[in-house]
Amino acid sequence: MIDKEKFQIALGSVIRNLREELNMTQDELAGKCGYTSENKRSTINKIESGKSDLPATKIVAIAKALNINPAELLSMAERKTEQ
């Protein structure tokens, strides 16, 4: 069984790496995912730091914004937890 906290940290790390590979800012990713509040960058920061437990709808939105299949995004995070 995967440790929830460890998985959240791994998922955040994968999201950050993919975002940086696309030369995308946290604000840009937030906008593409539908975050519109004043603190949208801090929301992405919390996700990338593993401090946010994402609902399935946001995982799908983030994956779409990063041009990756949601299943592959989750698979990458799962593999990272096994390292």
C-alpha cells in the first residue's frame, strides 16, 4: 500500500518537473487548471510541495495542462514513491 503523504510529495514533484520542462510558471499552470483566486500561485506551490490532496478533477485538469494523460501522471508519481 502506498503511503498517502509520500505519494502526494511524489505527485507534486512530478508536476513541478513537468511544468518546468514546459517552461511554464506556476501562475500559467494555475490559470490553465481553472484556479482564479488571488492566491493561485500559492495553490500550485502547495500542490508541488505535496501539501495538497488533489481531487480527481484537479488531477485531470493539471494533466491536461501539462499535455500528459492523467493515468501516466499518476503512474509517474507511483514509480517515484518506489525509489
